[in-house]
Amino acid sequence: MGKLLIAVSLFFSLLSLKAQDNTPLIFENKEAKLVVQTLGSVITEFVLKNKPINPLSWKLRPDQMPKNNQSGPPFAGHFLCVGRWGSPSEGEIAAGIPHNSEANTLSWSLVDKSSSDKSKTTARWTLSMPLDQYKVTRKVHFPTAGSWFLMEERFENLLSTARLSNVVQHVTIGPPFLNNNTLVDCNATVGFDQRTAITELEKQSFIFPHASLVDGPADLRKTNDDRGYCTTHLVPDSAEFGWVTATHVESGLVLGYVWKQVDYPWLNLWHHKEAGNPVAHGLEFGTTGLGKPYQVLLENDVNFFGKKSWFYLDAKAAVKKQYIGFLTKVPSNFKGVKSLKYGKGGLMLTEQGDKPRTVLVTLPENLLK
């Protein structure tokens, strides 16, 4: 029955995509539902069928968008930044480059209608970015049973010259999953406040979750802080995998992402509150920790404990990256995730506290290659 639901959902979604009407592609099984928009290839919904609280509900209003993005779709859910994270340079803005790149502003093309085996359904999209001159291919695998997905992406430099580049997975959670009790955990460690002077990053650094922000201390596990901030952290080189989770305590739900540390060594956490309630909390993992134009990064020779805030992509070269997203139920009054291990049987989540409980998220082995 689960396979039938997926097949039917994909069939009607694909018919709509053929008509080029930006109808989303919907993956479903008995346990979970994943919605990926054609416009921007944005993940806007990921829910459990028996607890349909969508963590990826965040969306900006058009008037809240950067000026150079006013004509495009508003930022939402989990979208992809390719080539840059944050603001382009003045010249790039004049040339039409939007904030956070073109990838989330254009309609993607579906290449494969569907391909199924006994355990999962697969769909593949491509995007050519005419201004930034990248080609992106992304493939999502959704299981016939379970509440996880695997995303595989390939980023190709179409230029005949080498370039500096960046890729960031712009994950942002919103209400009602996000509230004053939501808990954020990760295995990233040393970090800095984005408001810190670019020459003082190491000197003013701190270790997650205890932050020394420019306007005072903060516990970064908690989402009840009245201030807005963005902190950036490194996943240690000693870690094979990076991970980040958000726990909705009242419903007993955990949203999480896992990736290879060599793919995405940076984690960016941003927080925004309105009328006493958090309305956005970013869980962004990527290849950079500073959302500034490359000119600024190069002029200041930004190096945070040995990590550059960009990577080199040669002419006509391509790089592949992967991550896993998951959503799972946890016991009542779960205190958040102290550790996460990926191995035989799947993901083992261990709870914070003196008497930790464990939760197993069943996954096939070796998804992240």
C-alpha cells in the first residue's frame, strides 16, 4: 500500500510538472510526507502522518526579502544556496545576481519521472543557472517505509575559468514546530557571533552551546532568547559526520540532518523572534561560515581556526555532496539530543541528561558515501 501511495502521488505530480505549472513533487508513504517545490526546488513540508506538525513552515513575506530578490519567490523552508551564501558584491547585484544565489529563484527541470526499487522511490532534477554559470543536479531518495530522505547533489562549474564557490543548505524551522521550548542540538563546537568584527573571530570565539554574543551570553540550545542573532560553528575534523537536530518537546518530535563533515564543515544557527515568539530558527549547514562577498573574504584573509569560508572549484569541474534528513518520534519530555551515531541499523540518538534514553531511526547502511 505504501508503494502504491508513492506511485500515485508521483504520477499526478509528474503529469503536472510536464505542464510546467510549478506544481510540487510529493513523496508519501504510510508514515511520512515530503513536499519539494518545482520553483526553487525548495523543501516546504516534511511531516509524520500521525503527527502532522511541519518543521519547515517558515516563509518570508515579499516585503521582508532583500531588495535584489523582491521580484523572486520569498525564502521558505529548506532551500539551496549555490555559489554564495548571503549577499553578492555590488557588481554582482548590478548584474542581476540575487541574494543567496539563483538556485532558489528558478524553476527546476525534472529529468527522471521516477525509478523505484524495493526500498525507495527516486526523482532527479537539474538546473542551469544562467547568471552564476553553474549546473546543479539533485536526486532525492524517499523510502517506501520510514520517515527519512537522502539528497544527492552535483554542482558543476560551467565556466572555462576556476572560481571560488560555496554551497549552503538553508534549513529554517518555523511555528508551530518552533516555539519557546524547542531545543537545538548539534556536534558543531567552536563558533562566533556573525556581528563580531571580521578580524576578531577567533579572539571572540566560544563553544556551542554556551555563546558569548556581542550583546551578552546565550544558551544556543534554547529558542526562547528575545534577541535576534546568527552564530557560526565548525564541525570538528575528527568527526566523520556532522549533525543538527531540533526537538519539539510537546509533541515528541525530532527533526534532524546528517552529512559527511568533509562535505559541509560549517553550521550556521540564526534566530528571529516577533511579539515574544520565535518565528524563525536556522539550522544551515554548508561550506562557509560568512555570508559576505568574496572580495571581503579575500581582502581580510578570513581564516577561522584553519578553515577558509569558501572552496576552490576548477574550470569545468564538479563536486558531489549528500545529506540525510529525518523526522522521528521520541519519548515524552525528551530533553534533546546529546549524541547521534550513524552505523549499522541506522541513526542512534542519545538523550541529554543524567538518565538518557536512546532512539533508533532505522536507515539502510552506507547511504552517505
